Amino acid sequence: MSLFESYKLGQGTIGNRFVMAPMTRSRAPEDAAAIETALYYTQRATAGLIVSEGTPISREGQGYLFNPGIYTPEHIAGWCLVTDSVHSVGGKIFAQLWHVGRVSHTSIQEGGAAPVSASSKVAQGAVAFGYDEDGVAGFLQTSVPRQLSTEDVAHVVRDFAQAAANAIEAGFDGVEIHGANGYLVEQFLNPLVNDRTDRYGSDSLENRLRFVFEVVDAVSARIGKDRVGIRISPYGQLMDMPLYPEIDETYGALCAGLGQRDIAYVHVMDQTNFFLRSETAEARDEALKNLLQNCRKDLGSTALILAGDLTLERAQELIESGLIDLPAFGQPFISNPDLVARLKNGWPLAQPNRDTYYGGGIDGYVDYPPYSE
């Protein structure tokens, strides 16, 4: 079972099992994908599947400036350039649909409105990338959110479905719903953040799962379940997401529900190394193994992707053990556009310049060369 062989994903086939994980690069000064965006993804199109950087589904869903959206005709046109270019070299690419929820700032929102969330609680210590009072772009403490009304929630679900339709119009092969890293979906799931009292409230697991299932169902109905994936990050504490006793129960029920919906894949972002640091390496490995086993048993034909500090050897081991179907690599793709070839041939990996991860021009974006002896 080789990672370098083709794999059936949904109703399509990808050239190998390597997934390029979504990574924010903040290279869209007009909030739309451009020629440089197309070049960046095309350089990396030997990955079996590319998942794009998070693309906001609405102005309301945006928390960071200079990220290409998917909710206007200009956004669709920009992404068309990207997908046409990726497809021209045989690549496959899904759009990651993104709503940040409370992880935003009034300077980004239409008319200076408050960000919206499942919660009325501020994301303590979290930052958005917006404009300060002098109009200078920079990192800012997130603003006090407005709790979505029950009717508002239905509107956000429709925004996800419309964004998915826009992504297909833009030529994407499918979409990945961003349900990880402390953004809107996770704000509904976490009972210590979700302080609602309606049918989406934290008083029951069924209520907390309702929003994510409604989004998945609406997106699947709009573009087909075989074109839908979702990313999750159990145990993650990014953006003021406290750990809670019901985590395993929550994500077990989530994976069971996703398995019943028979979508293309579930993409787990492993954050145990970051947030279970007080535990031993063995305990972290055991926690991850249990999580993957619990997800795997209920997913049926839905593929399971894992991202987070993987090596080729670790990825092969996890696939052979049956715990995952596809490994996702993030940062290695930044400085190694030909990552798949480097791993296949045992060539050394180039190290990325972290100072150029976000924003700027082509430096640290499209100027990393392929391997040359």
C-alpha cells in the first residue's frame, strides 16, 4: 500500500495519497486570488489533493485581511484562474470554506458591526488582522461578538451552501468545511464557549452538533456529498477554546453523524503535541490513536485524513495500520513545491523562511525552487 499510488476519493481519483493541507498565506491585497496565487498552487499540484487556504464565505465570516474570498463575482473569477491552472497540470483542488465567527474585528466587518458567533464571549488572547484606529493594518485583539439569533444561524448555513456553489462555479473539485482551530463551527461545538439557550445551545450534545450537521447537509445538497470534506481539531485550544470533559463524546458523535452522511472525507488536525504537552509522548500518541480509532469505526467509506507534524515513515505506518487513509502535509509544502518527488526519491527538504509565511510579495511564496542536484 504505497502513498505514491492513486486513491479513490469520493467519486473521483487522486494521483497519490499526499494532501497539501490548507495554509493561510495572506497574499491577496484585494481579497481575491491573483496570478501569483495560481502560480503558487500550480507549483504544488503534484500533491494528490490540494486544500486551498481558508476562503471566507462572506464579509461577516472574515477575520483576517488579504485572504481571497469566495462570495463575490470577482472572487469567483480569481479562483477560476487558480483552478484552471492547477487542472492544466493534472492537479486536484478543494476550497476550504471559512467562517471565523468571533475571531474577527469591527474594522473588518461591514459598517463596523460586531463579529458574530455562537457565543457572546470574547475570544480572550485571540487576534484578528484588521485596521487600527489610524487605518494601519495589523494584529488586533478580537472584538466583543454578537450572538447569532436562531434566524441568523439559518442565514449562515445558507452562506456556506452558496459559497460551496460558488466554489464549484470557480472550478474547484470540491470543498472542505473549516470546522477546526477555534472558528465558528467549533464555537458551536464547545460547551464552555457556546452559551446559547436555543436549539443550538450547549445544554445538550444534540444541540451543539446541530449547526455543523445543518451546514454539511446544506452543502451536500447543493454540490453533492462526494465533493464535501470537513476539517476538525479535537483537543485544540486555539482561539480560546478550553478543553472540556465531553470532547471524546462530542467528536465521536460528530464522526458517527458524518459517516452516516457519507461525505468524501474527514480531515483531522492533530493538535495533541501542542496542547497535551504536560502528558508524556506515549500518552499523546495514545490519545491520538484513540481519537482516530473512534473516528475510523464510524466513518464507513468516508476517508480519514490526518495532518500535523507527519513524516513519510509515520504516514506510511498510520495507513498500514488502518488508522488513516491519507496524510496531509502543511509547512513542508511551503518551501518544497515538489514535496512528493522529494519524499519519493529521498531528496533533502528545503527549510522555509518563517518571516515570509504571511503577507508580502513573491518572496517566500512562489520563489522556492524544485530540487536540483
